[in-house]
Amino acid sequence: MDDQSIRNPEYVYYAQEGLTIPDYLTGILLLGAILKQATTPELEILPLITGVSIMISFAFMLGFTLVVNYVMGRRFKDIDMVASLRSVE
């Protein structure tokens, strides 16, 4: 294989296609085999998402956001914006 054949766009496309399709198929087959061996009924978890669990997760998220905004808001008020903008120059 000489240097000119490597620079040829058709050769590069053929080489990439030749490597990609078999690798993709091999990956799909290996993933299927691994999942069949690794998954047992005892390990499967059926998700149960109800309206109550959504409301509880929303409350936790809102509470955490408010706590972070309160703590960081006090620190941001202490920063002198004029002095910090001057220091960039």
C-alpha cells in the first residue's frame, strides 16, 4: 500500500466502512450475549413511578435549589463588582 492510495478519498471511505460495519455487528452480538448471561429475574428491578414519588422528588430538588441559592447569594453580595471588573484590565 503506497502513500497515494491512503490519500485517496474513496480508499479512505472503503477502509472506514469496512471497519465500521463488522465492528458494529460484533458489538451488537457481544452485547446481546453479555446481557443474556448477566441479567437474571432476581436482578431486574421494575420501576414504580407514581405521582407521589414525582412530587417528593420535585420537593427535594426545589429545597436543595433554594438552600444553594441562599448560601451562594450571601457570598455573591460580598463581591465588589466594580473592583472585580477593574482587575481584569
